[in-house]
Amino acid sequence: MLYSTETCQHSSSESLLKKTLVVLLGSILATYLLGTTLPWPITLLHAVWLQGLIAALASYYLLHMPVWWAAIHLLFFPALLSATLVLNLPAYWYLAGFITLLVFGRIHRTRVPLFLSSGEAVDALARLLPQDRQFKLIDLGSGCGGLVCKLARMLPHGSYHGIETAVLPCWISKLRALLSRQDCQFKWESIWQHDLSGYDVVYAYLSPVPMPRLWEKARREMRPGSLFISNTFTVPGIKPDRCIRLDDFSSTVLYIWRIA
């Protein structure tokens, strides 16, 4: 059976979300029992194994994951605790790592930190967009959705989309779009898996590392006449068709290429 790319991406994101929820469920219940007065004492080691057991049972019986995933859920936190004890690492290192993963995603792989576009960048981008006809824009690495939601409010005749790999900013974006009731859609997925052929404007505020690869993807997928706009970071060896220097706190430059 053949599945579309969009279906596969949706399934992958949904699967990761389920695994995260199972871990959180086990952690919450185990933490609650650790702080509850019971007929028998519960140590930290008991709580860790209890978390693994709850997560394993929930993944297998509630979410119908394969048995090997249940085994991973069972052993993950005990293995983490063992590493903490053997390496003598403070526990807050793992909390910091978990928070970093939620906020920044897999930054060690993407090499893209969380950058937020300034209000001046939003205004400049709004002036570049079609003022009298419909268009479709996507923000690659949309963060908490500020740029997309502001543009949707300023130019409601457009269709706006955002792609974000970090969990927490993506869900903040979804909540903002829901509350604003604008034509904004956000997806939690990799920019490399998303097809750019359906957009009139592709905007990115990433880092120098992915720019050469992203340019090749844009050239390959984007329609002739569409705009590729990068905030701050240019494409090595490729002269932009236009540069706009902004008077904001970081003297931002927007680099603009029109796809031939």
C-alpha cells in the first residue's frame, strides 16, 4: 500500500507525540505516588521503576505500540538513573536537557537555534507580499508563530503556514492560531520533508549551516516567480536579487531571491 508524504509525516509526528505523552503520564503518576503517604515507603528507585511500568503498560494496552516500545519505556528512566549514579551527574542536567529538547528541538542535528523575527522584519515582509490578490506563505522554523500570526492579521487575504521542529514552540503556535482565528496553520515536522512547491513566498530565519542545502531545495521545488526570503543569513556564492536592511536591534538584513 502506498502512502503520501504528508500521511507519513503526520504519522511520524503523531507517533512521537504519543511516546512523549506516555513518558509524561508515567512521570506524573510516579511523582504523585512518591509524594503520597502509603502503607509502605517508596524510594526514588521504586518511583523510577514505577514510572517505567506505567509508561510500558500505557504504551502497550492503551496506545497499542509494539512490545519492544513497551520494553524501552520500562527501561528508559532506570537506565537514566543508573547513568546519573555511575557518572555522578547532578539530576538537574537531565531536566535542563529535557527543557532544551522541548524548546529548541534537536538542535544538535538541525544546528538551528530559536531566532525570533523582529517587528520591523514583519513590517518589511508585509510590504513585500501581494497587496491585492491571494497568496500562500510559509515560515520555515516558525518558532512560536509570531511572524505568521502578525502577517495574517495585517494581510488577511493571504494563507499562512509554519513549520517547526521543536515541540513547545509549535504547540504555542497552534494555540495562538486557534485564539486569533486567522488563516494560520502550523505543523510539527522537519523542513526537509515539507514540499515547497505550493507557496508563493518561502521565509526562513535559520542559521548559516542549512542555507546551501535549503537553497537547493528551494530551487528544485519552488515555482518560477515565487520569492525565497532569508532573514540575516545569505546563501554562499549566490547573489540575492534584493537586500533590505532594517533599523531594528540587530540591524537585520532580508535577502530576497526570485526563483527563475
